[in-house]
Amino acid sequence: MNSILSSVLPAPEDPVLSVIFACRDDPSPVKLNLSAGTYRTEEGKPLVLDVVRRAEQQLANDLSRDKEYLPLNGLPEFNKLSTKLILGDDSPALKENRVVTTQCLSGTGSLRVGAEFLATHNKESVIFVPNPTWGNHPRIFTLAGLSVQYFRYYDPKSRGLDFKGMLEDLGAAPPGAIVVLQACAHNPTGVDPTFEQWEKIRRLVRSKSLLPFFDSAYQGFASGSLDADAQAVRMFVADGGECLIAQSYAKNMGLYGERIGSLTIVCTSEDVAKKVENQVLLVVRPMYLTPPIHGASIVATILKNSDMYNDWTIELKGMADRIISMRQQLYAALEARGTPGDWSHIIKHIGMFTFTGLSEEQVRLMAKEYHIYMTYDGRISMASLSSKTVPQLADAIHAVVTRIA
Amino acid sequence: MASLMLSLGSTSLLPREINKDKLKLGTSASNPFLKAKVLSFLLKPSRFEGITMAPPDPILGVSEAFKADTNGMKLNLGVGAYRTEELQPYVLNVVKKAENLMLERGDNKEYLPIEGLAAFNKATAELLFGAGHPVIKEQRVATIQGLSGTGSLRLAAALIERYFPGAKVVISSPTWGNHKNIFNDAKVPWSEYRYYDPKTIGLDFEGMIADIKEAPEGSFILLHGCAHNPTGIDPTPEQWVKIADVIQEKNHIPFFDVAYQGFASGSLDEDAASVRLFAERGMEFFVAQSYSKNLGLYAERIGAINVVCSSADAATRVKSQLKRIARPMYSNPPVHGARIVANVVGDVTMFSEWKAEMEMMAGRIKTVRQELYDSLVSKDKSGKDWSFILKQIGMFSFTGLNKAQSDNMTDKWHVYMTKDGRISLAGLSLAKCEYLADAIIDSYHNVS
């Protein structure tokens, strides 16, 4: 039989997944997986928020609900509430009806739909992403038809922001180029610009007519405050210029598998917003027609009910606080052991992830001899640590740092 | 630009004290500097200024016009979703049961793997081919959970574009409106094979075979597994055999769109007959599935793309490439609909209940077809043969009405349908059959 599919090659393996599989296959009873970006409790278990379960029960009890197709741009109630969450209730852009919001499949889906829209309608097809950035960013943008370039971001010497390099690279970008900015809790480094640095970035971006595309995957999850984590985005929107924003509810509402997020496009006029909305639908329709209802209904239920909203903010702060506490514990543990080097970046960084500063060789040794798994860039997920496992991690870091310089 | 930077100097446009709980960025009214900055942006031309409005979606337009109509006799036959006799949306009882079970169990919400829920993938392939089928036993099917039919078709289209550059997809004339959009967006070239014969209001079988034969060797032939949308006209079993023959002869790759398994005849196995025929031949082929209609899970977006390969090794490699396409599109698929399907199919009682509800839905549509036919025959004295209504199958029917006649249906009778003469039987109740018959007879005979 004539086979044409036999010639299809195997796809290269995803680097993060290969670490996860290696950990899975490790028989050691003390193995620790610090590579995956999902929150774990102190007991090391996945968490479904109480308020999410309540919302789901409420939805199930509502017999008037059906499963009819959503509109192409998703659940209208969800879209309104999601935009308000990131922009603030009193955002002038909202009042002036120049904001287009489309429910999409979490952060990835929002980025992809936005990128496809820009590939067709933005004059400049170059998109700048931070170096380093989330592993999936370059693939999403390339497949959408954009041309990916990098701006300097992480400084390995200071384990902080290479602000000078960032401003230089953005300053040299062609006018109209798109710039991806992670709104808070930078993945993979954990390094965020300060408020003052954001202001300088904003001025530069606007002066060069660059188009900001925010990736907001951790609102509320980074500092514990929804408003504080939206500062950078709101700063840009407040100056009246255009921008795109991809939001995800995977982490801050623990809705990972429900794939719920939204793409917001802030335009300069209501008229332009109408045309933009219309064209975004053309991207969505041949991709998956309409988005899935379940996650959107959960988010809308929680955001519109003030009691549930408050309960959510408490659970959200609980998660953020636990992560901050893990940072403090790890730092203290390394200090107590007199581990060579400056480890203060662990408490300076923010969000789920931190670049430890470990080299690839050290990372491999961590896996091989200490059964601790992280991605080869030295990134660990603080959300996967607990008070019980911090000492184990500190011991291992101490050991590899003293064995391999 | 440099002067603009200088003039801003060290003036902050925002309050220096940041109150974490109530962040106020200052309104333009209170800060004249900010007001000037905002105005300058609002006066600047938008980079999206030149965007034009896209043409309205024809099917959505029908529903909107229906909503706006105040006439008491109005009937919406444009809808592509099942309605009860009371013309209400329907959530299957077995789906509610599965959702309650999922809530009681307290399932977590962790990311699915890129290829989707394993239990769902297993269940969906088994439903399609039959549990003991050789293609499954030999692990030759690459199955990926997709975003209903559309999402699954899109994954396959992207695979074709990447690994079969230049290969064409040949689609039926007519076909579901979104098929062309999917292939256009995926940059896969397409052409059409003859399908609908307006003279017979039936299948132009000879035209279909001739056009498939003429397609360049190795083309992908898009076939509707059952309940062809929009015509309702399916090949007979004998015709399917001949279609398989010509496809094999030309080394074409069959590409099935199976959106109505179980929903067309009421039987899951019967509706999978065409797909299984091709599997028997040992061919390599694609099948996109959807659970929108047969499990009423429209908004949950649950379906799958299956690629039947010549070996287990090829299937593994194809699966890895499908994953590679899904990852930068949405990372991994939504869990809710997949769990519902897996729970329903995995439980003997719920699976039986599902089959009964599906028979009920298909049965209602068949009953309505019969009633419409009976009304037409008793009211139309011209002797016109209306039996095509009974021969067609599934949610949709091509009435044979042309655009002017379809317009008359809407303008005079407030019956909403698409301009190609398609009506949705799912949106028709027994109580409305006589009225519809009157409308069709009037439009057919008195409008040209």
C-alpha cells in the first residue's frame, strides 16, 4: 500500500516537557519537580479554588443554562468583566468605547489571535520579545506570520534587568514594530521593571511609535494585588495610545485546563474599534469558530458577584503570599548554609518563577544526583516548593555550587 | 521626538505615591499635561485606520433578522442547532448527569497534555472505528483532541500545508461555508467536485466521480461522513464503494468530516459505515469529529482529529507533528467537554442513556420530515415529487428553492433560511409543518 504519511518526521521534543518526563521516569522517592508552571499547595497538591467550586455548583444548579454556541467573540458578560479587571472600572478607554475584547483560549490563544490580526493589519511585521522570554512566544508569533526579534532584558551578572540594553534595543526598533511586554512576574526570570523604569519604557515606546502587546498571565498572582499587578498596563492605556493585551486566568483563578483568557485591543476611536472587532472575528472563525463556554462562565460568575470576588482576592493573595514565603525561606536557607554567592535575587524576583543563576552543567547535576528537576536555563517554579522541600533544595544548590564553580 | 522627550523631563505623569489598593492614574481633567498627551494620541491616526469592515456572516445574519422580526408566525430554519418540539435548546440529560458526577468527584483543573484527555482520545477513536478494530489494535490511528469540528479540521489543514506542500483539498459543491475559510486561512489550495444536482434535488454522482478522478494524484478529498451539510443528501452504500474505488485508484487521501455520528440515523454504528468502509480498505485517511450535535455540546468545543496511518510508527510521528501545530495555537485543549464525553462513553448506563437520547433527537427530525412531506403532498396538487425530503438525512435539507424563492419564504412567510435554499429541520416543530408546506408550495410555484 502506498503510504504518504510514512515520510512524516517526528517533531523535536519540547524542552520543558522533556524535563517533566525525565522527572516522571526517575524512581527516586525524594524527587522534586520544579519545572512546571502550575501552583502547588504546601502539601504539594494541585489546587482548585473554593470560589471556583462554588461558581461551578451555582452554574450546575441553574437549570435555565444551555450549551448553545457562544458568539464568535465569546461570552459577552465575561468580555466586559475581563476588560474591567485589567483596565480598571473607570478607564477612559472603556468609557469612550474604543476597547475591543475577544474571549480566547487562555494566554496562548489570545496571543495567537492578536498576532494573526497584526500580521494582516499592522504595517510592520517585526515583533520584539524580551531575551529571554516564555518558550512558546517565538513559535506563536512566527506561525502567525510575524518576524521575531529580541531585545536585551536579563542581565546574568546582576541577575536583574539589563535596563540600558533594553532601552537601546527598543530605541533601535523600526517605527511601528510590535513589542511584547510581560505585564508582571516575568517568565522565566522573575525580573520586573520598577515603576519608574516602566514609565521610561512607556515614553520610549510611544516616542518610537512601537505597538505594545502586553502578556498579562499573572494579574494578582505576582504581588497579591490585582491593581498593583495591572499598573504597567494601565500606565500605557492612560496615555491614550493603542495597545494589545493578552490575559490569562490559568494561574490567578487556577483554571489552567479550562483555557480561559481574553485578547483586548485598545484603539484610538470607537469607529476604529468596530472595524478591528469585525476583523478579529475573521481570525477566530476558521481557527475554532467560537470559544469554549465553561471557563468563561466560571470567571464571569466570580467577577460579577461581589462576595465571590472578595473571596477570590483572598484566595489569590493566599497563593501569592505562599510563593513569597517560599522565596524568603529559600533565601534564608542558603544564607544559613553559607552557600557561596549572592542569592538575594531570590527575594528580589517576583512571581511563580526565578532564574536561580545555575549553569546548565549545575542543573544537570541537580537532576542526576539530587533528583531535583528544573529547566536547563536554571529556572525554578517557586510555586512547586513547600516548607518541607526548601531544605532539600537548599542542600542540593549548596552542593552543586561548591562542586562545580 | 527628542524635544518631546526633553519636555517631559522629570515630570511624572502619574502620582508618585502608589496606593496598592486603589490605584488612581489621574484623569486627564485633573492633569493638563496628561490631557495634552492623551489628546495628541487621539488626534494621531490609528495604525488600524485603513481596516475595512468584513462582509457579514450569512448564517449569523439570518438569526439576527429573525430576532428583529415581530411577526407571530415567524420560523427560524437557519439555526444549526437542535431544538425540541417546543423549539427550545436542548441539554441532554446524560450530559447534566455527567457534569454532576464530575462536580461530586471534585476533578482538578490541571493542564491537559497537548494532545488532550487520554480517556477522551481513546473513547472517540473507538466510537468512530469500533472498539476492536484493527486500526486501533495495531495503534495506527493518531488521535488529537481538537476544538470541535472546526478546530480539528484546522489542525489537519495545517498538517497538510506543512507536510504535503502543494497538495490540494477537493471539497463538495456545495459544502459547509466554513470549510473554505479554514483551508484559506491555513493556506491550503482547494477546488470543488460536483455534488448537488438541482435538477433531481439529489446527488450528481457521475459528476462527483468524474471530478474526483480528474483531481491531481494525491489530492485530499473532503467527504461528509453522513448527513451532508448543507444538502442532506448522502451517497448510498453502493455509491460509497465506488467513491472508495476511485479514491484508491488515484492515490487520493480521504478526509472525512464527521459532525453527525449517531445524530443522522440514530445509530452510531450505521452513521460510521462510510468511514469504516475506508478503514477496511487499509487506506491512510483523516477524520475530523465533533460532539456539538450528537451530545449537544456545541459551546464546549469538543472534537478530535484522527489520522489513520499505515504503521504505528507513522502514527506516533504524525501525532507529534499535530501536537507541534496545536502548541502555538492554544497550548492544550479545554478539559470540560472532553471529560463529559469520556464519562458518558466510559459508563455503561450513561452510554445507553446517551444512545436513547440520540435516537430521540434523530427520531424527532425524521418525524418532522415525514410530517412536512405529508403536508406537502396533501396540499400540493401539481404532482411535484417531494420525496427528496424523505430521502435526505440529518439536520439540514436542500429544498430546491432558488434565491428569489428563498427570499419569498422570508419576506412573505417570515420563514428564515439561508439563500441557498437550505432549511434546518432541527428548527421545525410538527405544529409548524403545515404552515411551512404552504410557504414552500407558494414560493416554488408562484415565484421564479
